[in-house]
Amino acid sequence: MSGLGVKIIWRVIREKNDEGLAVISRAIGLEKSQFSTMFLLILQANSGPKARSTSILNTMLNLYDRIKPDNAKAAVKYWQRDYHYQEAQMLLQDAC
């Protein structure tokens, strides 16, 4: 749905902060309830079924609400670039 490669989606899912997930969700037009369900399932998959504070979900839903869909689409468009091209750009930036 996002046009992103598997490597980038996997990286987003494995991130400790879930900003990327919120950005992608806004870019593809997921409803808030769909985003919250996906977020909770990924959280459980990454850290097990232990109980969590509701503040984690509230923080993510607030982030989701603050992301403007047009900004999210622009970010995803940038991420859609070839993964190796992005890596080469980062290496060049680090070298300068």
C-alpha cells in the first residue's frame, strides 16, 4: 500500500520509536482505530504479551493525530527511493 520496500518496512516495524509506523499509516490513509490495532500488535510481537501502560498508546495516538497526511506522503515518497541509493547518500554526507 505504501510502495515501500520490504527492508524499509521491516526497519520501521523493528524501530524502538514508532514514528515511522505513524507516518506510513497516515500516508496510506489508515484510520486511527486501524493504526492503534496495528501498533498494539507490533508492540506485542516485539516485546511479548506483558501488560503495558495506556500512556504508550496515548502517546502514539497523539503523534498520529499531529502528523499531517501531506507531510506523511512526502516522507514516504522520500523513503520510496532505492534503499541502496539512500545508503550511498548517507555515506557521502558522512564523508563531507
